Amino acid sequence: MMLAEDIVRCGYTAPIKMDNKETIIRKGMELFLVNQMTANAETCRPPFVPGMITKPDADVIMMNCHPQYSEKGTSRERTEWKIINFLQDFLEELEISDGEMASATAEVSESLAVEDVLQWMTGQAHIPILPNEKQHFKITLKFDHECWERLGDHSTCYPVVNACTCTVIFPVHLTTYSDFRKTMTEALRYGHGLHRI
Ligand SMILES: [Zn+2]
């Protein structure tokens, strides 16, 4: 068999037969992985070292959010800033209540953490580890000012998320923080934010 030498070099010691094909391939893959990990030790370290996958916190999410604000000085822009402030408050509230559930915030924090928001926005609950992923990590935030014209009379709009493109579209008629909090909590928990009522 032509590959025998390579197979032995991988550390495979059992008889080299077609019947053992799977085991041989597995052995080869193991060696390949070990080689790759040795050569790229720094990049590969985080998943294997406790504490190195940093849990996302409110700041990290906000730093990677890119809101597409309307023209400066317009009332639209002011409304959009308000929504972004709500988002920051919401993330901070989840961060503070993480695992502890202070009674005042119990309804929100009941099984929600900052990771859940990241998962909902991007499809993954951890901050990118690979340099390439890190570089492209960006959450686009857009604002929907036209839902009244499109949908007519309605009371609640949920944010619409597209995890593939890391884009979230917020309705702007979330006028108070408690509205925002309630809507976000429901979107995160039940619908992943694709519906309007
Ligand atoms: Zn609406």
C-alpha cells in the first residue's frame, strides 16, 4: 500500500488493512489537529483554557454594535439614540443580575443573560476567538420608522433579527425603558423577534 509509510508516521500501529480504514483516518486527523494546534498555539488556546473564552459583557457587545443613525440633529436620530441607550441599559441589567436574579429584575433575568442577547443577534453566544472572525465581528443596528405606515394600527413591534448578517432592526416606538425591556425579553425568549402584533 502506497500510503503505508505515511500511516505509520501518524503513529498508527495496528495492521494496515482496508477494514481499518476509519481508524486509520481518525489517527491521521488527530495528528493533523495536533500539528495545527501546536503551530498555532496562541489561537487555539482559548477553547481549552478555562476562563479564556471571555463571556460577552455589555461593553463588548456595545463596542461591536454599529447603529445606522439618521441624519445628525434630526428627531429621528434622537429617537434612535434613545433606543441604543435602552439597549445598553438592558445589557447592563442582565449583566448585573446574571445568575443572581435581584428581585427587582427577576422578570427579566429569569433565564436570560448577556450571552443570550449575543446568541440572538449573531447566532453564537461567545465572542469570536479567531483573529479573522474578530476582525469581521460587527453587529449592525437599524431602525424601523415606517412600521405605522406599513402595518397600520398596532401596539407592539418586536425587533427583527437576521443572525446571518448580524443585523437587528429595532422598532422606534418603544418609548420607555420598560417597553423596551418587555419587548426584548419576549423577543429573546419566545419568538427570536420576527413577529409583529
Ligand atoms: Zn411598530
